[in-house]
Amino acid sequence: MALGVIVAGVGARGQDWIREVSANPAFKLSALVDPDQDTLQTASQIFGISKADCFENLGQALDQKECDAVIIASSADRHVEVCELALKRRRAVLVEKPFTMALSDAVRLVSLAERQNVSLMVAQNYRYLRSFRTARRLINEGVLGRIGMVVCQYYRVPHTMVASLSRLTNSVLWGVGVHHLDALRYLLGQNIKRVMADSFTLPWGQLPQGASMLVMLDFENQARGNYLATYESSGHEFFEGGQEFYARLVGERATLHVFQRWLMLYEGNKLPRLIRRGRRESTEEQVLLRQLEGAVLRGEEPDASGRDNLQTVATAEACLRSAAEQRWVELRELFDES
């Protein structure tokens, strides 16, 4: 029998989840929830959802509709509130990134989920992009040998963002930084030990402080990393929708370059070769939905669990503290405080 799902937060990202749930026969859409009437009405019209299945409050939806899980795609500042309500009602949760904006909140929600014996997942879907999956496979197969250094850069031209993100300080961290930092952890199979970060805005920038960020990273197995991300770049408006991504993974045996969707492998004493990503068998969201299904029906531990994502939340918080205090911040000190 299909698992019932409520989607809470039906803006652009929530609508992506409605499409993915509707396309997966293992799930059925139970209800839509959004506190904004206009947003809720727009989504209901797009997807032909009856008014009886639309609610402005998650509690009301849970009272009136049967469901097994809640997908939370509300604004980041409401994640804690909505997650807590769903978990207390013993519903599995798949919450959009950023999981929370404070490690203490994330720790509390993970503890609540474990006490309630329900699954809590975070939608870190960048892990499952074909480029990252291919890079992870090469690392796991030993093609690169031990990884000693990672350089990751992301550039985006000024663009229209959802209002909840554009108003935030450190918008680039909450918008894409948590994706990329999580993906680096996943690629290397290593947690980050400490960070040194600088958060800033370029002289011509129109966004609040922190639309650009530079981070140095120390990983637990001695690999070093450098991460740069900005929402204030210029000159590439017509390239890949105004976005540019590059990563360089330097290994003992080989170096892998990832530029957008292209991967080039440089092995010692060999000519560089193009690495194909393979076919896209399913969307990254469907990968997460399969994990959710396995967690609810069979008690399987999801790869993108809330507990695993504590490391990503801690990394983001360490970046903010380091930028504010201009020092290296150990993730261990944040966990000790939480």
C-alpha cells in the first residue's frame, strides 16, 4: 500500500516534491500545507488538489488526514517548529536543507526522532548528483589513492531568490554552502574537524552581509580543503544559467577535475581522460524517497539521516563562528556545547 505524504511548504521547492511524490507509486499525496493562502491556492491549482486537502497548519492536516511521512519544504527559519510537530506525532520526516540553522536545534530534533523511533532525514540531494556520485565511486575504487587536497568553487551571478533566502545574512552558506560542504564530506567519506572562514559582501553587492564566503577545511584523515562560494559573481550570465562550479580533488595517484557536468581524470604518466557520469536513472529526489520508503517500511537507516547531517550543520555553524571571531573553530567544541 502506498505511503501517505503531507508536503509542508508548497513554494517552488515544495512543488518539486509534489511532482516527485506524485511520480512515485510507492507514495500518495495526502495533503498540502502552507501558512500563506496565496501560495497554497497556487499549488492546489497547479496540481489539481482539492480544497479539502489543503491546510494552513500542519497540526490540522495531521488531525484530518492519514499520512506516514511529512516532507518539509518551508522556509529554513520554520524547519524546527514544523519538524518538532511532525516528530511528536510520530511521523517520519524528510526536511529540506538547511536542516536547522543552529546545531543545538538539530541535536534536539535528532534526539526526539530517536526517542519516538521514527525516521528523520535531510534532503541533501547534491550528494546524489551524477558528477558527485561518479567522483565518489572513483575515490572508493582507489583510483585517486589517498586524497590530500580538495578545492571547490561556486560562482553565481546576482539573481532572483526566494524572499526568505535573500533577506538572510550569509545567504550563500544557507543557499548552496550547506549542499557543497555536505557533498565534500560524502565524497571523501570523512568528517570535517575544523574550519577557518571569512564571510563578506563584494563592493558592488546588493545582498546582506555574507553573500560570499571563503572557507579553509581540515578533514579527519589529514586532507585539506578550500571552499569559495559567491552569489555576487559577474560576466557569465549566459553560461549554465549564470552558475559555475568547479572542484579539484588531488590524490596520491591521480587528480580529478569536476567542472559542471564534465569530469577529467589526470593519472600519473597517462594522458588526461574524460570520465562519463553514466545515465541518470532517476532524480536525486527519487533517491531520497527510496531511502524514506525503506526507513518507514523496513526500518532501514537512511544514508541522509538527521544524525549524519549533524556534522553538516556543525560545519555551517563553525563557519559562522569562525567568520565572526576570525579564528579556527573545532567542530568538537560546538558538539560539546550542544
